[in-house]
Amino acid sequence: MKLELKLAFRNLFGSRLRTLLNVLVLSFSFVIIILLNSIMDGWNQQAQKDSIEWEFGNGHLINEKFDPLDPYTILDGHDKIPEENIGLTPILERQASIYPQGRMMSVVLKGISSEQEILKLPTKILKESKEEFPVIIGKRLAESAKLNKGDRVQVRWRDSKGTYDANTLSITEVFDSNVPNIDNGKIWIDINKLWGMTNLENEASYFVVDGKFKNPELSSWNFKSQFALLKNLKDLINQKKTAQSVVYGLLLAIALLAIFDTQILSIFRRQKEIGTYIALGMTRLRVVRLFTIEGSVYSVLALIVGSIYGVPFFIYMSETGFPIPPADQKMGIALAEVIYPVYGLKLILMTVLTVIISATIVSYLPARKIAKLNPVLALKGKKQ
Amino acid sequence: MKKEPIIHVKNVSKSYPIAGKEFMALKQIDLSLNEGEFAGIVGPSGSGKTTLLNILGSLDKPTQGDAFVLNKDIKALSHNEAASLRNYHIGFIFQVFNLLPVYTVFENVEFALLLQNNSAKERREAVMRALNWVGLTDHADKRPDKLSGGESQRVAIARAMVKAPKIVLADEPTANLDSENAHEILKTMKKLNQELGTTFLFSTHDEKVMGYLDRIIHLRDGKIEKDEKNKL
């Protein structure tokens, strides 16, 4: 095997241009596969981190009648805050309408303690504000409702008995978060104010829990762990990853096809060489192994060449990040303006193994023909 | 005590299917060669010279009869045994040189020794010695495409001789060379035959070669027509 490896390197370095072209194509696939995957991993990590920091905390304790994905459950999906409430930050949701510039928009008023620290929402501003109904909104709602910091907007809501009421909200802050779920159509208000507005004193739709929460069995409340809350996000990213794997699968296929073609061509064009190997005392099996290793060595050289231009490129990308166009950021999932690729050891090892193994397989398949060649005809260079 | 022949061919026939018919390339050949002989199989194209050399070089097997090389029955050898026989005991010299194009002269000559797992030092010494025999030590780093026909064939001789084989089979070694180079090559091989005692068996129809041979085996239509000591 050592000899075949040595000869394979010798043969590949000897046939300069052919080797260079194959290696370049394969190294390009290698770099692109790592880059695309690292961007997905970077997105995954960033989206999970943002979702935890801005929305999920350590998990949610949700009222049994409340389904965060079903707006029809907002009306009745709330209950009194349990006496044992260590580690719980209550959030009460109510439906409302705002009237920015004469238009009507359905929104959800989200009451949250202005002193909370579990979520990154800048709720302290609500406490510090001198306005009667200070609220904070995200940049997406601000953009869709054409509202800015300092603006006022009419709001209409119903209290616990169904009576309509209206007042004027003051936009005290427009926050910038990558998590659309806490932004699109959501207005954050101090929970004490919302309790007063709705006559739902001491009630919550759900709680964001922190590390002190011990998950006791609380009747009428269901606990959803951070892991369970992140599941949808992970599934979505995995689905995107699968879709993207088609792209790099195609790229890899093109590179492997180049190796396959080279091998096929080699076996036809290098018949005399194969015959000479056999005449000089190489067994056919060793010649098959030599040609197979030549194909594998392409992938090893591609890894080396890919590293030469790929590593500086990866470092540059990890510093500058991959900018996401504004249109993509409105997809409804946690997506930052810039995604920083994450290069995990597992990702690199998997990519390296995928490239080497697949290159070896596509090299071996045509090389098997050598075992059936007639060395006498091969020596004469006759096509078989 | 009678010396065992290094090559012993008994009643060997070889046929190929050509256009649906069996073509008899060799017909009941009987032949023996002793160690150290400098012999040639002479005959026109298609007379079966190369076929016989291929059988003796364990690249092919007879259809009928027995061929023994160094007491090994060619017909009974497995692929690996035949490869080992070629690697250690048989050197080949081809009409079109068959040098490995991407290797340097040194690497081409070294190849057989690589298969024998010799140490780098042993290989280097043996390769330089072989290149010295053929007068090409200063061409060691050149690639075959930078060599003339005569130089290429001398590299092929060095490659065949580097492993100190018992037998060298040379298939029309001068066919692609001019007269001057042909004589040079033949002188080199004759010298190696005399100094090292290596058995040389040529296939040729070149008059120039015949002058150097000690024994000429005339082959025609797959049969040995005449087997004689060279009186030239």
C-alpha cells in the first residue's frame, strides 16, 4: 500500500495539468461544502442563541388553554399566577387594534414585567418612561406600521368582560432583534399596565422560566423546555440544510465525475503503462490499487489545495460574516443581518471523509477493469 | 553433470481466436536455453516470435504443451506467482521502450526495485550502477520525452538489468533505432551478457542483431525451422 501511495503521488505530480484541473475542481467543492454547511451551522447557533435570549429563556410554562400558535386561544388562555412562582416571568397576551396613520392593524399586546432580566427586551425603558402608556416595539412592526420612536398611536382593546376601551400608546423604544416572533405584530407593555387595562389582575398567558424554576407539577400549566421550544427552529434549519445538500451534492458530483472521467480515460490511454507495470512484476491487483489510490490522492491534494486558499477565506468569512439580504430577513425565522459561519470539527471531518471516500469509490469502479486486461494486448497499447 | 536448461519449452502451441477462427501462432515448439546464452528468435512478422517471448515472460500461457522457466511451469503459475517471477528473474526490453512517461530516468530504472521492497540506499546504488552500464548516469533526472530513441532503449536495458535478472527477453529492441544506436545497444547487451552471465533472448528480424547472436532460432509460421549456432 505504501508503494502504491508513493507511485500514485509520483504519477499525479508527473501528469501536472490533468492533476491540477481535477484537484482544483475537487478543492472548490470541498471549500464550498464546508462554507455552505458552516453558514448553516452559524445560522443555527445564532438563531438558537437569539431565540433563547429574546424569546424562550430556559423554557415556557404555558396555560393549558393557551396555544401560542393559535390566536383564538388568546381570549381565554390565561390564569392566575400560581403562588409558587419562583423563577417565573409572567407574560399576558391580549388582542388589540392600532390605528397608525388612519389605518387599522391587528396586534397582540404583550404584558411583561418591566423589571425582568431573563429576556433581552429593553423593558427597563417602560419603567423609566413618564408617558401614560409607554410601549416598546420591534423594528419589523415599526417598519410595517410606519412608526418611529417617540410616535403615538391609538389602540383599542377589550377588557376581561368584553368591553372595548381605547387610549394612546407612546412608542418609547424600537428594539432590534433577530427574532421575528417577538416583533411582528407584537407590542410590549408593562404587565401592570395591561392588568389595569384589561381587569386581568395577576393573570398570565404563559411564563418565561429561568434557572431557579424547579418545574413543579402546576395544575392548568404545561411546561415546555427550551429544547422543546427550539425543536421547530432546529427542524426548519435541518430541512434547509437538507435542501442545501442538494446543491453541494451536485457540486461534489461534478467534481467526482471529473475524477471518474479521468480514471476511465486513464485506463484507456494508459494501457501500455498498465501492461508495463504488469511486465515489470506488479500484480494486477496492485495496479488496480494504484489507480484507485491515484483517485483518492486527488481528494487528498484537493484538501491541501483547498486549505491553502480556503483557510484564509474561512477566516475572512468568520470575521466579516455572510450578509443576509433584507428580504430574506422577513422570512419569519430568526435570521440576523449577518451570519457568522461556524467551523466545527465534526463538519470538517465529515466533509473530508465524504470527499475522500466518494473519490475513492469513483476511482475504484473504473479501475476494476484493469484486473480483466490482457497484459500482452495492454503492452501493445491495444484498447480493450 | 548435465546443466539444467534455464528455459525449456516442450511441444508448445498457442492459438488465438481471430474473426471467429482459431489462429495458430505457435505450433508444437520445442526449445531449450542454457544459462548465459545470447540467443535470438528470428523470423518474419507474424511468425510467432513475440508470442513465444510473452509465454516465456509469463505474460501469456500456452494453449498446449509445457513451458518451464527457471523450473517453473508457466501454465501452472497464478497471477501473483507469475508477477513474482517477472519481478525477480525476468527483465523485459520492448520495441517501443515502454518507459513510464511521467517518471524520470532514475525512477523508471528504480521501479522494479521498488516492487522488491529494497531500501532506498540499495535502490540508489543499484540504479546508478545500471545507468553506469548503459552510460546514462548524467541523464538520471531527465524524463523519457527528453531522450533520444537510443537513450530511451538504453534506459529500458538499465531497467531490465537493474534487478540482476536471470533472463532478459528483448522484443525487437532495435526496430525503432537507427543503425548506429542499434549497434551501441547490442554491444551494451553483449557486454552485460558476458560480464554478468545474464541469459538474453531476442526476437528480431533485424540483420544487424543477428551478427551479435551466439545462437539463432529461425521461426516461420509458428514452427521452428532451424536452430543453429551463429557462424557470423
